[in-house]
Amino acid sequence: MRVQHKKYNIGSQSRGRLTVIGAGPGDPELITLKAIKALEAADVVLYDALVNDELLKYASNAEKIFVGKRKGCYTYQQNQINDLIISRAQSHGHVVRLKGGDPFVFGRGAEEMEFAACHGLETAMVPGISSSLSVPAYQNIPVTKRGASESFWVITGTTKHHKLSNDVALAAKSNATVVILMGMSKLPQIVSLFKQEEKSNTPIAIIQNGTRSDEKIGVGTISNIEKEVEKNNLSNPAIIIIGEVVNHRTRMNQIVEAQMQLSQEV
């Protein structure tokens, strides 16, 4: 039997609608068909900085408002975004909140849906392809691989108190793949934690602007990754991947190079 995914609301009377959408990691082709349909039906789109602007073409008839953060500066604070969702839903109808990656993976999508529902709006969520999985995948780095990693952590590098998450220290004790989002400013602390666990030789990759045309990557070990970051001029937005799975990228590159040499010799 097919399960029907219905919108829900709280309150006796609906006064507009909010759809929270995951825009994917950056490549505009990595958005779902369901998300495109929701954008086409939008009256207002509130979008973040990590959203590819090409996706806005699907909301051709909607008002578009940038509410993201660029270069550390907020266009709107979170409480202002919440108020904007309510006011535009009441005045226009269908508000789409377009967020990078997946809105339920460090995207505050759940908070915004709860706020909207408590104010009487219908709410719906369209999942997106999370950058925590897809950005490494684009660089031939799996988060799990038989014989190398049996599990993975996805951790925020910066908590709401602007501190490094305590979970990073716990993850450093494990053999799991560790994926850290929003962690570039805390890279020295992250490196220090892994060194304390005697993991200086553990492979690590840092990918900036993943899946986009201006993507950059630095690959090394815990012991030398800070030099790689400086050499490649890496900065936010970037994802940090730590673990033996990073070596899969090296192995794939070796295979491709060997095949190219063989084809040239034939």
C-alpha cells in the first residue's frame, strides 16, 4: 500500500502555506523533481546563500527574497526570517523556504516548520541531497567502504554557542568516517583532537564549493592538512572528511591514470 505524505497544520484555520525545500549541494542538477514542482507553485521564495541561483528560474512567478549570510554578514536574523515566513504566507499564500543541501541536516528547517505550524500555516518538507554525502561522492570519496569504514559521523563544526562540537572528540576516538560541516574556522582544534588520539597519519580531505564549477579540494593527512589548506587557499564554504575512505579517491585516480597510459601505448 502506498503511503500518502500529507501536509499538516496546527490551528483551526490555515492562513497560508510553507514548504521547506532542500536545494542540494550546489550543482543545480542535483535537485529533486518534487522540489522543482514546489518551486513552480511558489508565491514567495526565501533562499539562502548556498543555494545555486539557477534554481530560482523554476519560480518564475514568485517574489524572491535573499535571506542568507555572506562574508559573515546576515541579511536577516533567524527571528526576522521566521516573521517573514508568517507575513508573506498570510499576504501571498505559498512560501517556499529554499535551503542548501538537506534542510534537516544542520539547516534549521525543523525549527522554521515548527514555528510556521504553531502560527497556523500548513507545512510540508521536500528533502534535499545532503552535502555531507554528495560532496565527498563527487570527489570519489565514499563515506563507507567495506574494509575501511563501517559507519560515519556527520557533525557540525560550530555549535550555536560558536564552539567546536564535543562530538568531534568522541568521533576522533572511533574508526568511523568523520564528516564535519561548518568547521573550517575550527580546523586547528580538530587537527589537535585527532593528534591526541595518535591519528596524525589519518587521511583527510577538505572540499570547498563542492559540486560547483569553482570546486576546490585539498587532500593530505592530519599532520599536514593545514599546510594543504594554505597552499590551496581553501576557505568556507567547505566540508571536512576524515578517514581511510579518503584513500579511495587516490586509488581511483591511479586506476584512471593507468588506463590512460595503456590506451596511449596501444
